[in-house]
Amino acid sequence: MGQKKDLTGSERSKIVRYLAEGCSSLKIAKLLKRDHRTIKRFIQNSQQGRKKHVEKPRRKITAHELRKVKRAAAKMPLATSLAIFQSCNITGVPKSTRCAILRDMAKVRKAERRPPLNKTHKLKRQDWAKKYLKTDFSKVLWTDEMRVSLDGPDGWARGWIGKGQRAPVPLRHQQGGGGVLVWAGIIKDELVGPFRVEDGVKLNSQSYCQFLEDTFFKQWYRKKSASFKKNMIFMQDNAPSHASKYSTAWLARKGIKEEKLMTWPPCSPDLNPIENLWSIIKCEIYKEGKQYTSLNSVWEAVVAAARNVDGEQIKTLTESMDGRLLSVLAKKGGYIGR
């Protein structure tokens, strides 16, 4: 019986199986026709287990390297820790150390949803604020659209989970499940709508004007007094369907023109108080990670949430406009924290 240097993978598997069956090392050697010392050596090595991992000392960061990391973090927003350290030619630093260093000078954050403001945007926002600084905002109708989906906005399904409890598994809809487009307005302490845009309709200039005709004008505006219509100022943002020549001419034929149609600065959702109303409604319909199985059910939830918004809440939003304008001027056209 010759002695061989190494056992094959098949032989190792057979040794393990024979040991499980209670065979001795001598019997296994006879079954495999291998030297007893080879079998015994393999069994002893297997029983020793893995060698204890000896942690290597962490690489120390110099003050000069730390300054380089700080500059790189400022120049590379939303970059990974590895990318930041590699840009500084600093290698051999484990992830835990990189993150610990970066936590002292930065935070993990998501990308901003608001578009950046250039110099022209800021100047136009300042000009707008100066123009309407003495306006009676109780006569302004603030309007906007909002899209609501079946699953809710990204990043909202977070909250505390008790020990021993499992987090709920969210529903998943094929192709995202779609959503409902909602239009509404607020004026003084009154909510106009909400009105639902017909499913599948893309709002271009023609469909937007037809939608306003069927909902806003027929169901709300025509019931108002002549004096109210004379003093009301209509606000809409600069979406293409709103600001087109077709829509502007159509509104003019309805009597909403010149000073009765508010001009709107670019990239300014923070100045529209109805955006805060959308936040209130979304917080209500998606609370506790709520999801929906049909477009009708999410629309019914929007209607119910809108009914629960009282006049005082709306009045608080519309009366905040003086403060918003002053904030825009104080920040020289920059975004305000609303």
C-alpha cells in the first residue's frame, strides 16, 4: 500500500462520510486503500478548525491627508467613501475607518430634488417678490397638480419596529401600478377641488384648458360673485401646458389676463403654498406605510384627506406668503426652507 502525498477531493468527501457512519481511521484507510497516517493526518487537521484571524493594525491618517479628504468630500457630493479616498490617493484604509473619518466632516444624504438656481433664476425670484410685496394674498388662487401613486413616495415607508416584530413586506405592482393626477387650488381659507384628471390623459395646452373648463370654471368659478371674479388673481406655475400661448389666450378669453394672471418665477415650488397642502395630504394617505391596490382607492383616499383639511390650515398657508417673499429677498433669491 503506497503512501501518496495528497488526498483527492473525492477521497476527502468519502472520509467525512465514513467518519459520520462511525468508521475508525484504520478502517477508512483500508476502504480507500490509502496509508493510515495520511488519513489520520487529514482528520487531525480538520479537527483543528480555522486559524484565528489576526487583525492587522489600521492605517493611520495624517493631518495633511485629512485635509485632502475634506476638500474631496466637498468637491464630490454623494460620492462613496472609497471614491473620495481614491481621489486623494489614500489606499489601504478599511471602510469602517473611512466612514468614521467622514462622519466628522460630512453626512450621508439623498440628492436634492429641487433644481439648482442660477444667477438669472435668483434675480427673477427677487423681482417677483418685489412686484407682489404689497399684494393682498387673500385674493390669490394658488393652483397646482399632484401625482399620487399606489405605493407612495420613495423613502416614506420608514418607522420604528418593536423588538421581536418583523417589518411589513410592501406590495409590488407590475410596471409600478400607475398613479392619479390631481388638480386643486387654495384661496384664503377655501380649498378648490380636488379634481381628478382623467386616467391616460396627458396634459398639453388643449387638454389642460378643457380640464379647467369642465372642473374649475363650471363647478366652482361660475358660482362666484362678479366682485369676487373682478378681484381674484389666478396663479399657476410655468409648466408648458400652463404657460403656452394657447393657454394664456384661452384664460384671457375667460377674463383672466394681465394683472389677474400672476407671473411666476422659474424653479419656485417653494413659493407656492399649495405644495404644503400636497405634503399634508400625502402624509395622511400614506401614513404607516399605507399602499393601495387600485387607482380608484387612492383617489378616494385623496378626497377623504382633503376633506379633513380645515379652513384654518389653509388660511395659515395662504397667510404665509408675506413671510415667503421677505425670505426670498433676504436670501437674495435663494430657496426658502418651506
